[in-house]
Amino acid sequence: MNYRTLGRTGWKVSEISFGAWAIGGTWGKVDDKDSLDALHKAIDLGVNFIDTADVYGDGHSEKLVAKLRKERSEQIFVATKAGRRLDPHTAEGYNRKNITAFVERSLRNLETDSIDLLQLHCPPTEVYYMPEVFGILDELVKDGKIKYYGVSVEKVEEALKAIEYPGVQSVQIIFNMFRHRPSELFFAQAKKKQVGILARVPLSSGMLSGKMTAQTKFEDDDHRKFNIHGEAFDKGETFSGVDYQLSLKAVEELKSFCPQRMTLVQFALKWILMFDAVTCAIPGAKRVEQAKENIETSSLDKLSDETMQKVKTVYEKYIKEQVHHYW
């Protein structure tokens, strides 16, 4: 496993880390034993950073991570998120009372005295123009409730605004073969300010596994069924906002030049790691085999310039028009 420095924290985190959304829920059927087995396998293979949130299974994901930490002696950095428990989810809700309550709840779920990294969870755009919100986070750091904080964003514009605040250590943003825009301007600015980047939705909701077809059916509690048009939350969270049938066409083309000795999953993850501004990719895993496949990517050879150009060509041919100017 290779490690990269996260922001100005001094932490060396595994470049393939563990996204814990799927083990919490809204990804179809999941078994806690399988989830814990996958988490343990990840730690066995060198992962030391886990990304979760208070709304993943209404805290269930955080509780599983707490159980894992009790069973391991290694240092495991845990990032969680706050804000999406608000109903309605409005900028006004990002106040001292609510944020503090969310942090206290996550501290209980994670069974810890201090959260390693707290991220605002895709707040409304207006929140990035409310310095008082970041002031509240600064106070939580001073109080020892959180060690560091960052943001999870939907849009590049939000990411650029967020890193104007000196306390922001990390930005979590959708970046994958179907989402190239963050690398155009934001990455350079983040590097300049030494802000860590967590590449989320790295496999475009599983589309870049290459295992989906036009006949694939999703369970009712899977966001890939109920949020396909953005009915529950931002449309860009599901298949990166790209039309399902169009995604399938793009995937077939990617398969045609996937390097030998790499699965399509590993190809997609290695593509992300080719950008040195990225601290880590955070693919999810519900089973041991998935965790192992993801993590083995770190030790695989880099992609050639020719292959990187081919990926860009596929993006421009199929995907760019649907996503580039929206997020």
C-alpha cells in the first residue's frame, strides 16, 4: 500500500481507503458480518483511513466502524460527516446548536472523545458563504471535539470557495473517469493551499466495475433505483449524473483498452491515483473480495500517457456534455 499526506494534518493515509456508505445502507442488501469482514481485510492490507457519515444507515455505519476500531490495534483515521440529518436541509440549519448536536451524536456512535476529521456533508451552496459556520468548526477544534475539519461538496465552485477558509484541511469531491472537471482548476488550487482531496464515488456507483448491463435490476432500497433522476438527493451522486444507457456504452469502450492484469475496477481506481493532487480514493466494499480488489490497485503499474489520453477521449465522446458544466 502506498500512502499520501492528507492536507496539513501530517497524517499519511492509504491512497486506496475505505468508503463506508454501502455498509450503512441504500445500496441494497448488506450483511454486517460481511461488512466487518471487508473492513478487517482492508486493515490487514494496509488501509488506515475510513470515510463514513452520520446518515449512512442512520448511524449504523459509524457504529460498525467503532466496532472495528475496538478489535484492531492499528491507528485508523476515521472521517465522518454532518449536516444531512437536517430536515429540511437548508443553510439556516448549519448553526451552532445543530452542528454541535450532530458532532455529539457521532462521538457516541464512534465511541470516541474526538472525531479525527469532520466534514460538512454536501451543504447548500450558501453555506460556503457563511464564515460563521467555519467559525463554529474552529471552536469545535479548540474544544477538542474534532481534530480537523473539511467539506464534502457537489460542485467545483463550492470546493474552490471552501478552501478560502484556512481551517479546511480536506475536500471530498466526486472524481472519476466520468467526472474530469475537478482536475482542471481545483486540483492546482488545492495543492497550492495544501488541502487534501478525497475522491468520492470513484467507481461511479459501481458502473465502472463493468458488471452492469441494460437488464440489471436494483433493489427498492438502493439509491441506484430511487435516486436515478435525483428524487432523493443530488442526481450527481448516482452514476455521477450520467444517463445509465450512455454510461454502459462508455464502459464498453473503456473495457476495450483496459490494461492487461487489471480489472476494470482497478483501471478506474488507478486512473484517479494518476493525479498527484488526490490524497486517496474511497471506494466502498460490502464483501472481502471487493475490498481486496480495490486495495490491490495501489501496487499495480501506473497507466501510460496513451491510456490516459484514451480515457479522456471516451469522456469527451460520451460523458462531458452531460456533466461537465453542471458540477
